[in-house]
Amino acid sequence: MNSVLSPAVTAGSLLILTLAATPVFADAAAEVDQVVVTATRRPTPADEVGSAVTVFTAEDIERRQWRTLPDALQLSPGLNVVQTGGPGGRTSVFIRGANANHTKVLIDGVDANDPSQGGVFDFGAILTTDIERIEILRGPQSGLYGSDAIGGVVNVVTAAPGGPNRVLARLEGGAYESFDQAVGAVGEAGPLGYALNVAHARSRESTTTPLALLPAGREVLADDYENTTLSGRLRATPIERLQLDAAVRWTDSTLFFVADEGFPSAPAAERSRQDARNLVVRGEASFDLVPDAVQTRVGLDHSEYKTRILTPNAFGAPFASYNKGDRTEGDLRVDFALPQGRTLVVGAELERERLLDQPVRYDNENRAAFAELQSQPGAALNFAASVRYDDNERFGGKATWRLAASHKVAATGTLLRASYGTGFKAPSLTQLFVSFPDFGFFANPDLDPETSRGFDLGFEQPLGEQARLGVTLYRQTIRNLIQTNATFDSYENVGRARAQGVEAFVAVEVTPALNARVDYTYTDAEDRSTGLRLLRRPKHRATMAADWTVTDAVTLSGTVVHVGAWVDGDRSFTVPRLKADAYTIAHLAGEYRLTERIAAFGRVENLFDERYENPVGFERPGRGAFVGLRIQLGAGA
């Protein structure tokens, strides 16, 4: 690994940046005609949003051939993505220096954070085949979304039901004995709209263990991964002004991986096996009480996670460990369209989450009410204010809020944005109740929630008709962080952290068929209790993306991700702090339309075969080539 760009990587990066096409992924306020939902819970024109949001669409996913959610998130400013190994490895996301469990994840409106894992979401298990849109909202957002939204929100929206009837299929194979298939059907039958999808991904022989960590003479073992995802959305309008929606997503995955064993620990001589299943389901009814003035929505959703890990045992049957949890939530929401372009959203939620993998089942109930007002005090000034109160049966009440504003200067086209908000994260059921008396470690039922407050200020400026640049400054403080106490026998609220930084971009349209964009993120994240840098938060991170429509039938796309040096622990955290080397990776993708219905595509990941670890102790895949076919039948083909 190298902390500087090699000549080959630099030359390749410049080559890729000269290949561009339709808009590279959109920053919320950069596209006037774009609509953002997550920032305000309702569709809002992007230039009226005061918060920092990045949006990826199905077109971005298809053009760049992103196959998992982490592939897409790598291109977002303000994020650091950490995956333990190759396909299927557990993946965490750190937004603006916050912890991995400080990101709220929504899938089709369902809170998808895993209650059996302390609220941490595994992004590596999400295939992108059925995804229509990804919105990444940065900064404290508990004023709208409650617990977990300290760093921000990642909102995943799958393909919408309805429209012309069509069938889409994809077949792909390549490096690491990968073999992926997907088929989906979208359309409508009378009053019923539907979007159904089946996706299967498999990879073999993905080596993630560094050779230097293996004891002498020990065989190198590779990871195997398989994922099957079923998803669907239905929509019906049984009577005028009433709409019924349903969404479901089921994932079943198996990962064979190399765990650690012994003391001091080393990569194991045999692979462990992880079987994971998760379900996300939601039903919603919306009714226009007063057309164009008052709309009500009532919904019920459920998510559940089950994980089993089998670890080899030299003396008999494998050791088995289980994690199981679920969450059920009901919600009511009313949207009011007020005079002078103002809107008011009020709502209430009732949520119960359970931890089911212990001899005693633990649960927690949370009741919440929220409100948000959007207004336009001036023709070019937009303002949003939200407030929320959560009443938790374990720690009591918590009020959070957020203010955001945007202003467009007509004379110059300059877009100004600002926001300030608060956030919190409730203690997990594991921290509150799960003890390990054999190891002298005990839960703490008296923990308080972690809290945060932060702001950002930014602008975006068009440079003529073909270029645009933007800069956002942010700062956030987090208090009452839950950490292990000084005697290492329980948890307590002792931690404090501060994160501040800059997010900047430049987007250029070289020609109508040739676009490019560069993003840079500077993150200074510090443990205020010790003065040390937080782990796995690189100070410098840059991404480059470009697309080129060569002809009506041929498109090319390239991306480059550079991650600067950061602080990490070694694989077993025997060494709790060490410097991890910087790395730079490039991907190149292309497509050729054989007919209006059939397209051949291919890509090369890690184009220059960069050898790197992220996190330390887990090698990421080297160069790999993949090819496939995509077919669309029906209307619009």
C-alpha cells in the first residue's frame, strides 16, 4: 500500500476523468429540477432544501454497475465505508465522523437498524438490483427521525409499482467465480400496481486474510458468499382519494469467512459460517381528507434480523452463537397545505423493539410526536423547522429539533444553505440488559442516551453554463458517548467527541455527452476525553466520477476513490492504535446496446490492482473483471 498516488494510478485517474456523459450523481441543491424527500419527509425541490443531501438514482446504479449498497455509498461526500473483506463482509458507514451506530437507515420507509447488533446496520448485505433511489442526508436529524440519526440518514427506496408492464433480467459472471442473476417485473393490472424482484449473487475464492498474519505453514483460506433477495411493492387505489401501499424485502445470505483463534489471536485454520436472514415489511394507507389541502397517512411496519455464526471446534461440534431481534412500529401522519406556500407535517409513532437471542427476552417501547413547518418568507428564501419529542420507557423523554434554510441569489445564481440540529441515540438493549458474568462484564440499565448538536454552512455557485462548484463547512459535538468504564466491567456515559470538516465538489459538463465531478471531504474527528483522533475516520477523502456517451449504443463510466491515511487497530485490536496506509482505487464500466431490448456490459473493479486493507487486517479484493447481459421486455423496451 502506498500513501501517494503511483504514476499509473494518476495517469489512469486523469484518463477516466476525461470520460463523462449524463449527469454524474447529484448533490441535492445542485439540480434545480430534482426532488428530495428525506430532508423534510415530503417531496421538496432540491434548491429549497437547506440540508446537505446526496442522491443516487437507478440510472447511476445501472451506469456504474454498482452491485451492492456500499459500492454506491463510496461515492458520497462526508462518508467513510469500512467493509471486513470481500463480498458479504460486514460493512459499516461513518457519516461526518460519527460512530457506525449513529446512522439511521430506512428501507422503503422502515427503520432498518438492527436491534440485535446494537443498532448497527450491515450495509454489505444489500443488493442494488431493485433500488430506485438512495438519499444520504448528513448532519443530526433526530428532529425528524428520532434515535440513531446523530450522523445522518441513509434512505433506500426500491422500484415504484405501476407504469407500463415490463420484465427486466440480468445475468453476470466474472472474477472470484462470481455468478449473479436478477429478474424483475414492473407494471399494473387494473387498479393494482406492482414491482417484483428476485436477485441472487454468489462469489467464491475471495481471499481477505493478509499473508503476513498467517502462522507458518497455515493454508490461505478464501471467503465464499451467497445472497438471495426477494422484494416487492404493491399499490392500489380502491376508491378515489384513497391509496394503499405495501412493501416487503427478504434477504437470506450465507458467508464462509476466516475468523480468529488462539492467544495471541491469529486467522483460524478453518472457516466459520454466518447465516443471516432479515425481513422488512410495511403497509400504508393514505387518504386525501381535503383534496390538495389535507392528507392523512397511517402505517404499520416490521423488521427482524436473525444471525447464526458457527465456529469450528477442534473437540466436537461447532460452537454456535445467535443474534435475533425485531422492531414493530405504527405511525400516523397528517400533511397540511397552508396559505402562502407553507406546509405543516405532524405525526406520531409507537415503536417496540425486542432482543430475542437471550434466555430472557428484553424489549423497549418508544412513543414519539413530531412536527415540521416549511415556509417561504421570501421569494428566494426557504425555511424548514422541525421538532420531535420521544418518550422512552427506559430513559424517559428527549426533545430534539432542527432548523434549515436555503436562499438563491437571483443575480448570480448562488445557492446558500445552512442548518442546525440536535440528535440522540438511545442505549441499545444489549448495553442495557445483556451481561457476561463468566467474563466479569455486566450491562448497565441506568445508561442515558448519547446526544449531539451540529451545524453546517454551504454554498453552490454555477460557473457559466457548464460548471458548478460547492463548499460546505460542518461541525458537530457528541456527548454522553457510551463506552466501557475504567474497570472494564460495564458501560457508562463518559465519552465526548467533536467532528468538523469541509465537503467540496466541482462538476463540469465538458460537452452534452461528457460530464465529470470531483468531491473532496476533510474530516477532523477527535475524542475530546483523550485528545486522540477517532478510529477509522480518514482526514482526507476524495472521489472522482465521470461518464461518456460515446454513441447512442455505447457508454463508458469511470470512478476513482482515494482514502487518506487513518488510525485503526490491528485485526484483533491487540494493538489498539496504528496508522493505516492511504489507498486509491479505480473502476471502469461500459455498456453496448445490441438491440433496443438487449445490452451487453462489462466492468473492471480495482483497475490498477491496488493492494490495501480496510479495515486493517482485512484485505480488499484485487483487480477483477465482470461481464453480463441485460434484457428488457415489454413496453418501453
